Amino acid sequence: MARLESMTSSDASAVVDELRMLFRSGVTKPVEWRRTQLTGLRKLLSEQADVFLKALYADLRKNTAEAKRAEIALVRNEIDHTLENLDSWLSPEPAGLPYPLRPADGRVVREPLGVALIIGPWNYPLQLVLAPLVGALAAGNCAVVKPSELSPNTSAAIAEHLPNYVEGVRVVEGAVPETTALLEQKFDTIFYTGNGTVGRIVMAAAAKHLTPVTLELGGKSPAIVEPGADLAMTAQRLAYGKFANAGQTCVAPDYVLAIGDTGPKLAEHLAETVKAMFGDDPATSESYGRIISTRHHDRLTALLDNGTVVVGGQADRDEKYIAPTVLTDVSPDAPVMRDEIFGPILPIIDVPDVDAALEFVNERDKPLALYAFTESEETKRRIETETSSGGLVFGAAIIHLVAPELPFGGVGESGMGRYHGRYSIENFSHVKAVLDKPLAG
Ligand code: NAD
């Protein structure tokens, strides 16, 4: 399949028509076809791993260990989990029927929607295109894939290699004009990962065709820290979640709400942890990433003076480098607390008690993830029942997204819909009611 660039609306229409014809031929429906595509994706990840690792390094200076874990192994696990469970997820479910309808059989079946559009972001540019694609293909759909233009090396690698390993998928490279041309077409479902502003554009375009959308968005994901928690361990887990990919992770802890006197002590532990992870000068560490663009670099540099720097604070525009930075004495009204930071800056806000922390969370947009570090079962119960977020993790950060049995998605401003594992099948299927009543009887 050819690589497509500079796409116009009629080019986009031709791509969708071709896939729709393929879908209507029925070829994608048998489970065997779906298994073949998933096996193809698995082969792509092993045979082209080096190509992808180089591209990810070029785009984000993503180190090999992190790229293998977050971009390749995560998708491979998703594929394996799906291959293992696909038959049972797809088997029709018998449904009971009320007495007046009998004799009759009821069942629930999952049918593919048709042609999906998957629009990916730049921060995990391979994972966030392929993980939804696993679900789209496993559910028996065709798909158009549009990787982010801000990670051009990974986008080019996907366009060059993906079509050699799977059928029923077309890759369109490009930026706003190409995405706009695609969004004018009628798809059967659109899966968008990125920011809420573009999420609204996607949803408005989808509304014209009554196309269902999944929006995997972001926002500010808080981490609550309560006295009594092991602060050294909390610092390690927070730093891992925050500084992986130089903070450019949708579920990175955005800021800390430090209850009581935990703030200063946690800040010290974070400073030690940063040194242990990246050495005295993280600029020279091979395991520390870079900011995607000078635009984002400038945006982040302007936030570095929004509090007292406990560790970090350095920036190098030419290198698109920002040191892992922890800030204390941050005002809740400071610019760093307005929008999602999406970079390696961790502000700590002091709050007096759990009530204040819950109020702080609840008076803002519903986050994609909420983290809490506490030994109190009562606090855990309160956080679980008194807040709303895409996901909730106690005692760690960002790791929930690697569990294929947990749904991944946001709520409110952090998105709509969910995927991973069987939730991907649900997302890319129509769940159809079938009732079969004998004519005689
Ligand atoms: P991005 O700039 O790469 O944009 C994402 C996609 O939208 C790209 O493919 C791009 O071509 C397309 N796009 C951009 N402008 C457009 C327009 N005007 N019309 C149509 N399409 C357009 O990525 P981003 O949005 O900067 O990504 C960062 C955001 O994504 C953060 O908010 C982050 O939290 C969120 N995110 C969420 C998840 C998740 O799984 N929920 C994962 C990663 C990132």
C-alpha cells in the first residue's frame, strides 16, 4: 500500500471508499482474518523494532529501555492478551427473555462498525497509534491511521512499514490540512488522542455524519500525598511517573497536593530521587528525554519561575532540554497551575487536610488520572467515592495503563470512551441485540 502525503478531500474520499469496499466484501469479519492482522502487527514490532527505536530517539530522544517498554512491549502485551481472549470476547452472549416473548432465543453479538479513523499524538507516537489499531482490527474493522506530524520520524516509519504487515489499514501522513480532509469523510468511528481543543474539532466534524467518537484527552492529573505515607518511596514513584518522557505523558502526575507538613520533606526526597535517576546533570544522562518542539520548550520555560526551585530549573533552548524540576511555594493561581503542564515540572501545593485536597480536585476539571499516596484505608475510600477521574491509582503513578484488563480513558474534560483489552473490542464494535422467535409456536 502506498504512502499518502498532501492529501486533498477527494484523495481522502478515495482512501475511505477503498477501505469501505474491502469491509463490505466481508473479508474482515472472520476471526481468522483478525488474528492474522494481530499476528502481523506483532511481527511488525519485532522485525522493525530497531527502525522504530531510532525514530523515537530522533523525535523525542526517547531512550531505548523506555521506548521498548512504553512503545513496543505495551502494544505487544495488548496483542497477546487480545489473541488469547478474542474467541471468548466475541462469542455471542445468551440473553434471557421475558415470559410473554417466549418461545424465543435472545443473544447479544458484537459486530464491527466498518471503517475507523485513528488520529495519534506525538508523545507516544507509536503506542498511541498501534494500541487503538489492535482493538480496531480485533473487532473486525478497517482503519485509516494518521500519526502525528510533530513526531515525523515515527510517522514516516509507521507509514513505510505498517502496510507491509497488515491488510485493511491505510496510513495517511500529514498535519492539519490532511487531518481536515480526512475529517470531512464519513467514518464509522473516530478514535482521537490529543488535546481537548482539537478534540472539539474532531467531535464537531464527526457530528455531521453522526459518527461515534472516542476522545483520549489529557488535563491536570493530581497526586495527593498524606502524612504517614513513605515519602522516599512516594518520591521515587512520583518521579518515575513525572519525568519519564520528560513529563510528556498524558497520565503524568501534573502537580502534588501535599497534606499537612509533607510538602518540604517530599520535595527533599524528590531532589534526591532526581539525582539518583539522572545524575548531577540530567542534560548528560542518556535516559532523560527532550521536549518535542521549541514552541513547547518556550511554553515550559516560562513556568520555571512559578515557585521556589528545589531541584532543576535549567533550560537549553537549542537542545530543547528542560531539567527535571520540582517547585514549592506555588500559588494555586500561578500559570503553572492553569493548564496541563505536559513537561518535566512538578509543582507542590500545600493543603491542610484531606477535605481541602478533595475540594481542590473537585472544583477543577475531572482529571485523566488521580494518584494518592496514603496508608489510610479511610482516605482511600473517600478519594474513591468522593472524586471522579478517568483512572485512580493508590501508591503509584502511570502504571495502570499497562494493565490490559483495566479500561483506559477519561471522563468530562479528560475525554470520553475507553479502550485496552476487551474494552477496545467494545469500543470498536456495535453491540447488537438478536431475538429469534420461531414462526410456529
Ligand atoms: P498533536 O499536536 O500531535 O495532535 C494530535 C493529532 O491531532 C495529530 O495527529 C494532529 O495532526 C491532529 N491535529 C492537530 N491540530 C489539528 C486541527 N486543527 N484539526 C485536525 N487535526 C489536528 O498532539 P497534542 O494534542 O499536542 O498531544 C498532547 C495532548 O494529548 C495532551 O493534552 C495529552 O494529555 C493528550 N494525550 C492524551 C492521551 C490519552 O491517552 N488520553 C495520550 C497522549 C496524549
